[in-house]
Amino acid sequence: MNKVAFISQSGNVMKSSLACAMAVECSSNGLDVAIADLDKEHRTVAQWLTTRIENEIEPTFPVHSVDSATDALNCFNNESLAIIDAPSRATSATALIAQNVDLVVLPTPPSKKDIDLSLSTLYQLVNDGVPMNRLVLVFTRVGSAAELNQAIEYVRMADFGDSSLQVLSSAIWERVGYRGAINDSYSITETSFQTLNDSAKGVVHQLLSKLLR
Ligand SMILES: Nc1ncnc2c1ncn2[C@@H]1O[C@H](COP(=O)(O)OP(=O)(O)O)[C@@H](O)[C@H]1O
Ligand SMILES: [Mg+2]
């Protein structure tokens, strides 16, 4: 079983949206997949699944609402892909999850504040013994190509000693079409716009190739 976790300190950075999109893409391609929803406050993924079932949107897959990092790590039933949607700002839980998954994804909007938060989380995780090659930063809610380039340049200046930080070359744009899809319990790969879907699929596929390498 491969395990991937989406983590961040702040909310609204697309942890849940990316977790759902990865599950939809994998399930559509015949993979056995489940999500652990660890966000006690919002249960974004569990509610999203309930609405999908009500509206007969396919594919669906198991979503486990769990209350602790240990439960999140233990709730799966040998699916080929286990996805953990972590809550915002839960540092000890985050560390435990990161130490026990194959890939840790940090979705990060391109503001300096969000990048700095992700960098401090990354330093903490490396300190906690999580290998650098299991960590990947993906820029989300990006306004323009210029903003993406600037953000990549900024993050490249961070010093991780001998190892270098993995940053996805593809990013997710800030788009009304994504918001609308999420509102209607579709994934960001199932919007009404082919270009948005292809762009989101590009990010999901890059993440999967890192996970399955
Ligand atoms: N790329 C995007 N473009 C526009 N709105 C977005 C985008 N990504 C997320 N949103 C909005 O932000 C909300 C929070 O996203 P979500 O994935 O739940 O974040 P998190 O799980 O990190 O808190 C979504 O419900 C949606 O309204
Ligand atoms: Mg969430």
C-alpha cells in the first residue's frame, strides 16, 4: 500500500481539494483508493463524499472520518493508495503522519507568508527525521505564470544543506471554475472546463509519479 499525506499549517491551501482529486483520478483508473479525513473541524472530504453519493457522481471510494494521526494511519484496508487529508496546524500529529507515509505534499499558495509557513514546517519535519526525498511542495491558487516563477525563485533560496527541496513544476491556478466544481462536490479534475481539468490532472500525475517511483 502506498500512502500520501497532504499537510499545511494554514487552511484553504487546497489540501482537501488535492486529496479528493488524487482519489478521483486513481479510482477512475481502476486503483483501489481510500481517504482518511483528519479534519475534525470541517470534515470537508467526508461531506464532499456524502454529496457525491446523493448526487450520484462517480467514482466514489471509502472516506474514513478519524480523530487522531494514529487512527488515520491505521484506518485503511490494504487499498493500493491511502490518502491522508490532515488538519491545518497540528504539529505533533503532522510529524507522526509524515514519518509514516511515502510522500508528504505541502500545498502552498504563492504569498510570502504561506511559503514561509511551508518552509518552517519543512524544516521541522526534516528535524523530526523525515527524509527530504519524501517531501514535496506544490504551489496552489497561483494567479499568473509570473507569480509562479517568483514563488519558485523564492523557495529555491531556502537552505536545506546537502539536499534540495522538491518543488512541482506544475501548479494549480486560482480559478472560479475550480471553486464552482468544489462547491458542487466535483474534484478539480472534473470541472466544466477541459483546460482546468487537464491542468489539475497534470499536478496529480506529477505527484503520483513521485509517490510510485
Ligand atoms: N484553485 C482554486 N481556485 C479557486 N478557489 C479555490 C481553489 N482551491 C481552493 N479554492 C477554494 O478554497 C476552499 C478551500 O479549499 P480546500 O481544498 O478545502 O483547502 P484546505 O483543505 O487546505 O483547507 C475551496 O472550498 C474553494 O472554495
Ligand atoms: Mg481541508
